[in-house]
Amino acid sequence: MGKRGRSGEQNAMSKETKVALIAVTAGAVVAGIGITAYALVGGGADDDADQPLSPKELQAKPLTKAEVQEASGKFLDAWAKGDAAGAAALTDDAGAAQSALASYEKDAHLTGVKFTPGKGAGAKVPFKVAATVSYEGKSKPYAYDSALTVVRTTKGTPVVAWQPSVLHPGLKEGDILRAGAAGTPPIKAVDRNGGEITAEKYPSLGNVLDGLREKFGEKAGGSAGIELQIVRAEPEKDAEGDAAKSKDDGKALPDKTLLTLSEGTPGTVKTTISPAAQAAAEREVAKRSRAAIVVLKPSTGEILAAANSNPSGMNVALQGSLAPGSTMKIVTASMLLEKGLAGIDKPHPCPKYFTSGGWKFQNVEKFEIKNGTFRSSFAASCNTAFISQAGKLADNDLTKQTQEVFGLGRGNWSIGVPSFDGAVPVQSAAQKAASLIGQGGVRMNPLNVASIIATAKTGVFKQPYLVSPEVDGRQLATAPRKMDAKAHAQLRELLAYTATSGSAAEAMASVGGDIGGKTGSAEVDGQEKPNGWFTAWRGDTAAAAVMQEGGRGGKSSGPLVASVLKAVG
């Protein structure tokens, strides 16, 4: 929550630390590539002019434009000559830099490297790279953009701040560039109807295709080609020696092909993707900023679509970790109904404010419902209707409900590609209360929230999946128990009522048929607008979406979900 008195459907106030490196003109230096002399020029003739600067002061001394140009120029010049040791010596981490630069030529087989510096800002210098990849008689040109940042050492010397992304923007700690026979054969992914899935056709599935290749390439019957790849670092081991991996027995990010020197023979992997749903999802997220959506089939768990506004960025749809706001009230409502702490048409409090654990919570625009029922409170997304029950719950009640009925947060999903299956930690006092409305430490993504409303519709958790377990014999996750039948009937009615007469009604007005829905919003420090969430079903199709900084869920993600549900039919 992070701040008392915030309105409903808000996210926990997780502080975001932003680090800015600001370069301003100071001192003087001789500029130009190839010149080795550095000049540190003192200030005016005050009483402290002769006092030496401390290491901390030297390091904090502003960089001049000439210093940035010279430090970056000398580094790029040494790199272009293949002088890994010389280039590494011009960074703030010579050991790591030398190892990476040596691997650039030895493992990536990149030669004839040429750099074209761009117009930077302050200490950051963008540059273009042009090189040739050569392996066993196969050669191809390869070009990409990267950037570096110049900093000072504790001696005041301008150097390049080393990080793997200097070498290539796709590299993270422990990753390498490698050219050669691809360790995993390529695949041809097809949708549920047999049509080929490509990143050109469905941009949001580019990362998914990489993940499918990594997991199923060996099993699909193809043969490897020769490629330049980003080979990801192996996952770290936990205390028991097991790999601390992303879900689905995969790396957090799959290996990525950057350039194909000779084609391999792909094997075919059939997915659950619906071409109609995926096309609609791609079309709708492309119209919006920072949007992500997942569509699935409640009766089976099959994932029909997954799309992100920024296909080359984080796969928020499947791997995001965001506070879900009031969409979490679906889980909380099921728990209150099972425990007899609420009944659909029984009287239920919805005051303007309610204090729990020392925090004063309030509703959006401080509304209240006098003499209301749980139906009216749920449909209006009344925060205090849920917060008021926190004192009657054990600290682990919400965690148990989420794991045991909705199958989330147990770390055992295996959808076919890396995914995050949610987190609802045990919390106490005010944080426990905040968790009831999707704040506190609760974290979800559209895949998780779509699964929540699917379970609410059917009463039985079906683990979402992108590739049938019949392909590789893996076991899908199950929930320890079903939702109580009476509570399930009331929960379904609450969601249907919300979609026709509550906070989700405006967005779902044009959808029609068997529908249910829930809005949600999550406020984040540093954002002018909250993250907007919306989840709904229509028949045997469920969807959930988030628009980061989109504003209230009913207005932002609501139309996105409704449009996709209508397109699927």
C-alpha cells in the first residue's frame, strides 16, 4: 500500500529508485581519438584551491564533453583493433570486460568490426556496430546498435562503465554471444488450426517462439543450423543445489538467435494459439501503450492468445509481476463466501473509511454504500467491504485460498514456455488488509488474472498451457481442492452482476451472452495514472489485461478485453 488513505483498486506503494547520471561541462581536456593525455583542470584561486580532492570527490567530478569523447573513442578504437586487454583497461571492470571482449572474437567469430559513434547526451554515447560473422566457411554481415556510458574512477580518470550490454544490447550478466551449430534445432510452431506462427505475423509471440524452441527443439525432430546466438547464463543454484529457474523448467529468458548463417531443418510444435484471438489481441494492444493481454479457455486451460504492446520488451502478459488491484477481490470474495463472512445478498458494510493494522483505508472518491449488501459492495468494488474483514482472518488465509483453490503462487506451472504463476505471500496487520484488495505483496500478470476468472467461472482450477502436455509428457499443476459449490455459485453470480450492472458494465455493454467481469486499478508511486486492470469471460473464453499507467481499469483495459472477446466470438 505504501501510503495511507489511498483510494480503492490501488497498488502497493513500492518505491522506485531512479538513478540519473547527469553530465555537465567542467574542467578541460584535449579531445580526439588516439590522444593519450588527460588534463584535469582546477577551479578558481580560492583558499581551498591547493587542497587535494578525495577519491569520492574525484569520482563525482563532472565530465566534460571532450573527456566523454576521448574515453569512448579510445575504447572503441582498441576494440576495433581486436585489442581486448587494451580496451578492457579503459573500463571500470577490466577483468569482466576483457573476458567478454575476448569471447566476442573467439566465440561469436565477429571480425572486421567497425564503429560509428552517434550523437549522445551527457556521458552516454550511442554507437553503431558493423561486423562479419564467419564460421566453417559460412559468412554473413551483421550490424546492430549499442551504447556505452563514461564515468570517473576514484582517481578521477574517465573510463567506460562496463556492463554486458555495451558488447550487445541483448546481453545480460553471464550471457555470451556464440556462433556455431545451434545447440537446439529450430522449430516450426503452428496454431491450433495448423497455421504457421511467425514473429512477423504475430510480433508478440517472438519471445514465445524462442522459448518454444528451447524447450521443444530437441523433441520436435529437427536438425540444428549455424547461427549467431545470445546464449543465456545458466540459472543460479539455490541452497539445495537446484537451479533457481523461471517457471516451466526454463531460463528466465531463452537463448536468442540473432543471425542465421545456414538454415537447419525445423521440427513442428503445435500450440493452443487461436489465430482469431491472437490477431485480435495483437491488433488491440498495438493501439495502446504498455498494454498486455492473455486469452484462454476456462474449460481446458488452453491459452488462445498472449500479446504485448512492446513485443521486444518484457513479456508482461506471461512473465510480468504487478499488483493486480481489485481483480484480486475475486479470490478474496471466494474466501469470504466459503468462511461465511459474506453472503451475496446479506447486509455487508461499505463505509467511506476503515482502519486496519494502523492504516486508514478508503474507497475511490470516498464513496460509501449505506445499508448495502455484499452484492452491491462487490459490484462497486468497495475496498472497505473487504478491509473490514481482515481482523477476522488468519495471516495465511488469503495465501492458502490462492494456492489451494486457484492454483496460483505454488511455483509449479508448466505452460510450455517460461512464465510467472503469481505470488501471494503471508502478511500481517495493514499489509494483510492491503493484500485483500490486491495490494501489499500480491503480484500477478494477465495470465494469472485470466486464470483466476476462469477458475471463478468453472469452480475448478485448470492450469493454463500453450503446448499440450501430450507432446512431452509433462505434468500440469493441479489445485489441492475445488471451490465450495455454494460459494462458487454466489461468486459466479457476483461476477455476472458486475458485468451487467456494476463497475464492469460499461466496458461489457456490447459483448452480450454469458458474461462476467471485474475491474481493477493499481496506483504506483512515480506514475501520474494507476495501472488499469480488467478481466472478464464470455462463454468459454476468458481474458485479462493490464495497461500500465492506463488509468482506471474499466476505462483503460476494459475496452481492450471487450474488443478481443467479441472478436473471438
